[in-house]
Amino acid sequence: MLPGGPGYALLTPDFAAALAEGQPQAFRNFLLKAPSLFIPIGEAVGVIRHIDSFWRFRFPGDVKPMMEADEAIEVLHDFESTVAGVEFVQKADKSPQRMAS
């Protein structure tokens, strides 16, 4: 399996080919496309950091994460909605690998 999971190969098929088959032209193509990946990667990292900071705010220090079922459903739904809006996630959800599983 390639680094970054199945969605990563979807976003960078040239990089996947370069790794799997040692194709220098594919790696060159990946490097040329790399700047266009900065914003989507930054967006994905920002979303993950936001979820992490919320969780640390909600459960500081050694507090055991406890909440009512209704609140947990709402929080997890918010997390899911936030992650679903990320370009990487949208592309990975549409990948043939994802649809086959």
C-alpha cells in the first residue's frame, strides 16, 4: 500500500506511479502539480487541527471524555460535516477503490 492511504494515490497518480514503478517522468509530473496540492492539504490539516483543539478544549487535561448521548451525536455529526467538506475527503469518497469496498 502507498503512503497516505488509498485516497492519496487518487490525488497524485503520478506520485503513485513514480513510487510503484520507478517512473522518473511520473515523478516529474508530480513535482509540477505539487504546488496545486498545498491549499487542499492545508485545508485538511486545518480541519483536523480544529477538531483536535475542540476536543482538547472540551476535555482538558486528564478529564475522562464523558458526554450525554445526544451531545455526542451532535458533536460527532459536526465533525463528520466538517471533514466531509474537505476536498481530499470528497475526492477519496469518489475513488473507485472506495466505491468497491
